[in-house]
Amino acid sequence: MPDAQDLPPDPEDLPSTLKRPTGPLRRPAAVLTDEVVMLDDLRDTDVDAIVTCCDDPEVARWLPLPSPYTATDARAFLASIQGLSEAGDSLAFAIRDAIDGAYLGTIGLHFARCRAGEAEIGYLVSPAARGRGVARRAVRLLADWALRNYGCRRVELLVQPGNVASRRAAEGAAAAFEGTRRNGLALRSGTVTDAAVYALTSEDLSSRSLGFRHAAEHHCIRVRPRAQPPDRSRPMGACR
């Protein structure tokens, strides 16, 4: 039988900053942006763009999404996420071009499978937006906000070891590779596979850790007032 000191702490005994958040999860008061990309609400008008993104063979290869991915799937995805946010499980954001607002991908902040004081980020980028640093910028924006506003000690990114593009995005966001978690990811087939584990802490996002180029971009992070308040009657979504 383990000693008392070996047992995990009772959640009620943890500092408030190290407890898992409960719903409804709060969203940023304004759009998060680095003036190149911005994280904004997902909308019903994004359905076609979500289908184009999620039905791409490269996305289907790595993520446990329906394949083929249809407009019905996209609408179901949007309709389900508000409930997840209210339950304290996840938040969802569209990744958009900061200039014209075009949909570039989806990014989500997840708490359901995480230990207290931790969160997980999942993301995917539309085919036409790849190769432009969209994912790494979005990851940095969301991780920075989560670490500051949810009191997280760390934010994890779990990637299939063979997903080179996603691993590059994690590394470009200054996430540290911590090793392989065996059987750490579920596949669409119902089986599991290993996960390459990356993590970000506040120190990773500091100027000293990011270096000159990343630090310059980091200091450009801003919150931009929304043009109009989000329509709370309209479902919003997140993506793993």
C-alpha cells in the first residue's frame, strides 16, 4: 500500500490556480491576435471552410475525424462544442487571417483529460494556409493566454510521432519535446497509438527562451476588441 506522501493530492486541497476549471469556461474578452493571425469565435458561416479543412487527406491521416467529412459533420461539431465549454471540458477558436478574417484553421484548449494545473492544445490548419507559420502563431497566442488566465503550470501538445508538420509547428511555437507517451492517442479506428509529447510553460514563452525572432513576434500579441459581441445563441466549436 503506498505511503500517504505517494498519493495524489485531494483536489479540494489544491490552490485555486492548480484546480481544473469548471464550466462555463470563460473566453478572452477580445480577439487574440499577433497582427498576422487572430483567434476568434467559430461561426455557422465557417461550415464550408471547416469541411474543406477537415476533409483534406492529410488531416484525415492524423486526426480521428469522420472521413469523408461532410457539412453535416461540421454542423454537428459546432453544435456540440458549446456544451463542452459549459461543462468545463474545452474552448474553441477559429484561426483567422488578421487582415481579412478568412478562416485558416481551428484550435482548441482542452481540460477534460488533463491533470489539475494543465491544459492541452489541439489544432489543424486548412490546406491553403499551410507553410505560413499559422499553427505555431496560433499555438503561442492560445498558450500564452491560457497560462496567464487559467493559472496553468503547463500546456501540452500531443502529436503522432510521424506527423512531421505538426511537430514542426509545436517546435516553432517554442514547445519543448518531453518524450513519447505510449498509447497516448486514440485513432479513428478505435485503436491507440503513441504520442510525441510537447509542452509549453510561461518560461518557454518568455523573451529569453524564445530568442530574438520569436520574442519580437511574442511582444506583438494584442487583444483586439470584437467588431460586435459574439452571438451566444450561435454554437461555437473547438477542435482536437
